[in-house]
Amino acid sequence: FQSTAGLETDEQDYVHASIRVRARVTGTPGACAGIFTYHSDDQESDIEILTIDPESTMRATNQPGVDAQGVVIPEASTQLTISAPGSEANGSWTDWNEYQLDWLPGQSEWYVNGVSKLNKTYGVPTEGSNIQLRMWGDGSTWTGEMSDGGVATLDIEWIDLVFNTSDSAPGEACTRVCNVDNIANNPVPQVAGARSGAMHNPSENVAGNQHWGHATSTDLYHWENQAIAIYPGAEGEGIFSGSSVIDVNNTSGFFPNQTDGVVAIYTLNTAEEETQEIAYSTDGGYTFTKYANNPVISINSTQFRDPKVIWYAPTQQWVMVIAYAQDFVIGFYTSPNLTNWTHASNFSRWGLLGLQYECPNLVQVPMLSNISVENPLDSSNFASTDMYVLTISINPGAPLGGSITQAFPGTFNGTHFAPVDHAARIADFGKDNYAGQFFYGIPPTSPQISIAWASNWQYAQVVPSGESENFRSIMSLPRFNVLANTTRGEYTFVSLPYDLSPLYTTTSSLTNSTSLANSSLLYDYSHTVPSGALTFNMTVTSIPSENATGTANFTFMSSVTGESIRGGFYLGGDTPFFINRGYIRGFDNPFFTDKFSTTNLVSSDTRTFRLQVVIDRSIMEVFLDNGLRSATSTFFPEGELDTLIISSAGLSPSVQVAVDVYGLESSTAGG
């Protein structure tokens, strides 16, 4: 072993960190450049660049790499391709690159030049560690043997280190490591935290006087309100929907000395016209300066709004999708710099029309190889794809009335979008999921993440709001989104909840059963879950391929008022699933539809039905069969729901039912 140079922290008790290094490696084969955390040989997380490897290759490793018998553990080390800065082309470790290792509770994530390359749950360190940078070689088959006179160097321009230590104060875990970047109006789910913007009326809890509100999060569940991000400039103006991007390459010219400048693109609404404006932020999105030459797009229309902007690397252009609302047209615009925009194409009169199109999104989405496996979002289950999804929200005109979002899978070449077919895929079979926005900057090979407004314009402004509350609406769960081919449909749009485990109130389930067939389970959570929020998973297996019978149902109820919200699955016929919020008495409105249902065919491969339900005090979301179907339903009880009943009846003898229930902590201070 030979180490020609190294840096090592004096501190030995780092527990979770974000390590960011701008570096390059040069020289002859036989050396390893390492950036890593270290406690022991079995508690170590590494970025490694071997000079015997191709120049576009780096390695991401969590130890141990071999088992007790010396057999290599495949999931320990992964070869990754280095991305060139600001490009989809392969990079080289001989060039300057920014390498990043994020050590989080239960996962490690590797980035190159701001692009997430790998998320790994195997071997994540749990013990206090130091942090090291080393250039070394040992002549082994791992590093290779350097020739006589050979030289290899690790050049470092800068190091950023953000960390927690083992003596962090209780309740402060991750507060430092999770606030490195302060990334943008459309939140980016990474260690640096997330940032969300929404239309906000600071004077009343109804629509009007629109500003851009602002909140930040480190996990997409616990949000902290920030100061208003963008204000109207004059009486009668409103800051309507839009999006934000990170101008890494300073295409706009607003950020000569940084690579993390934020540009917000939004609709300025007035009585005379809706125009598109931009504003920029040099402090990570906390404060914005409006562009002096606004608007950047004006077509003399009062129905032209909701710009969503992405970066399209193959053409090195920004792409905007925007709604010509009452013409039922989605326009595509391109720009090299975010200030000068050129109309490229239109997507006109597809799917459900309703009264108007709103809030389009365009996102590249991976395909799953098999939706029926137990863990469909495992990286080994992703198929390579160049598929995009264009989502369009309509209001009113939903099948159940009011507002809804529809999805169109297709291909995109930088200027034109081509759907795979004429079908409108409805994103939610409930009534309270609208105008979902996708987070910016997630690698296209990863599940794309969205969050939506959990309400419906038919009753959004009149639903109850408590005397101590200064809000009337809420957001949905953040969701993973992918595409999958299913028994009855190609390119099914699949949605699953973002990882809920950080919210679990206990490490093991509150209650569970593996033998709930033709039986029932009752759980009183009035004293065990102060937040009133629960999630449960139900798995029904060995369903007969013919003549299946029976039901599997659930009820959340109030032991004080007798109110309840219910749902369930019928195994016979076309296997429908239903939700019934009609037994909740706190809100009465002729448009507040109380029953919803969908058909959910049992997989012919697995003969299994899976259900995940997440409920809070006034919202429930359900996910059927790994997210093939999902529904969002708000409800407003007079009394708090505190009892869960799960039951099944009339099932065939072969059928088995298993359930586990977890409590969820509050995402806001004070419960």
C-alpha cells in the first residue's frame, strides 16, 4: 500500500454529511483517488476513481464489499458514468468535475456535476466517522500496478463539507446537512432540501390578490413557511402559476459568478392581458429581482398562462409548455437564455377539454419492466426509455365534475410532442387532486416526483376552515411517477407516495395481521397517534383466476360522532374498488361528490391485490396495486377520526390477507 497524499478530518464523530469536491485526476494506471467517510472497513462510503478505468468511469461503494467468506457482494460497488458539466455527454475524470457524496439516514447518494447518479440503501454507515481524501495504490488487481516512473495526481480546487455530528441536539438531526443549496420554487428532492412556491393570497383564505408563496423542506413532508417570494407590482396585478429552474450554465447572464442561480417563470395576470415574466434569485430562491425587460412573452391574450420550463440537453435549449387556456391548446416555446422565446409547435384539442386547459407539465419519465413485483421502484426494475409525459389540467370538465389532471405519454424531440395514442389517462379517480407540478432537475432515469393541490374548484373556496387556521386548502402527498405496461393498457401512468418511513411514529407497525382472511382487525389510535395520521398496507394473495368472491374493506371512524370514511375492494366481476365519504357530516355541498370507484383488474401473473392508504385529519389518499390507480379525497368531520377497522368476508378458501398499520407524525409544529 502506498498513499502519496491525503487529507483527513480531526473530527471522528460525523453522522450524516454532504461532501462536495471539485477535483480532477490525471496520471498513469495504478492509482485510486478516494473521497470517503470512514469508521471501519465495514462502515465506509466511497467515491473512487481508478486510473486503470476508462476516463468516463467512477465507482460508488458502500462497504463491506465482500462477505465473511470473501465473496464479492454485488450491491456494494457500482460503476457510474461521469456526466460532462451541463451536458448529457460523457465526461472524463481528467477534467474538472464536481463530485458529491450525500450520506443520509438509511441511504447514500452520489452526484457528478449536480446530476444524481445513484441512490443506494445497502451498507449505509451508521457510526460516527471521519472524512478522508486520499490518492493511493497497492499494486493489487483493484488499483492495478503502476509502472516504474509512473505518476498520478489528484488535484483539488475546493471542498465543501456540511455535516451533523453525534452530539447534535435532539430534534436537530439533518437541519444543517439538509440546507446546503436552497434550490428553487419547484422543489428538488435531494439532501440540499426542497423549495416550493404556490399562488398565495396573504390577506384572505380564498383566491385573489395572488402572490407567490414560499416554503422549504428537507424531506418533502416537513415544510417551513418563508417570506413571500414574488409580489405583484401594482394594484390589479396577480402573480399566477409558473415554475423555476436552476441556470447552471448562466445562459441568462444573470449569474456571472455562480452555478446555482434560480430563475422563476410565471404568469402576470391583469384585466387586460396574461403575459409571461421572469425573475431571478442569487440567494437560492429567498429573494427575487424581476427582469427589467419583462414580459418575455406577450400575445395579447387574457387566457395564456401557467408556464412550465425544462432544460432539453440534446438541443441545449430551454423548453416551455404553456396553456392557451380556452383555445384548448398547449404551446411549446424554446429559448437559449430564458429571456428570448420562440414559438415551436402546438398540441391542440386532445383528451378531455372541459372549459379550459391549465397548468401543463412536461417531464421525461422512466418505464418499469414489471409493475407487479413487490418493490416496483427498485432501480433494477427500470427499463431504458425516452418517453415523456405531458400533463394537462382541466377546469371544469372532470368526469366527476370540476377540476382534474390528465396525462399523455409520448415522445419529444425538443420542439414537438407526439402522444402514443389518443387516450386521456386520468391521474386520480378521486375528486381532489389538481394542477400537479413536477419537481425540476430529477434525472430522467429516476421516478419523477410531483405534488398537487388537494381540492376541487367546485367547492375549494367554501370548504370549512378552523378559527385558528389561516389556510383553506392543502397539498397532496408528494408522489413518485413512472410509466408501466399493464394487462389492459400500454403506458399506464403510475403514482406512488414518496417514502413515508421518515414519518413513522414507531420502528415497527402499531398493529398487524398475516391471517385476516374472512376476519377483521380493529385498532383504536386515539391515544397512540396524536397527529391523527395513519398509513396501512393490505396485501391479498392467492386470488382464484376464476369465480373469485368476497370483499376486503376498511373504515376510519370517530368513536364520538359515529362519522366514517370507507373504502374497499370486490374480488368478483370487474373487481371494482370504492371510496365513500358520505358518512362525514362536517361539510355539505351539492358538488361535494361522496362516492368514487374504479375498476382494478387482478394481475394474471401474481393473482395479488395490494392497497396502501394514507389518512390525515381531513384528507385520504389511496394507492392500488403499486400505484396503478390512485385517488385523493378530502373530508371534513365534526369529530376526530380515531378508530380503524379492516375486514374481509366471503373470500375463497385459498385467499390470504395481510395488513400492517403505522402511525405518522405531524408535519407541522404542534401536531
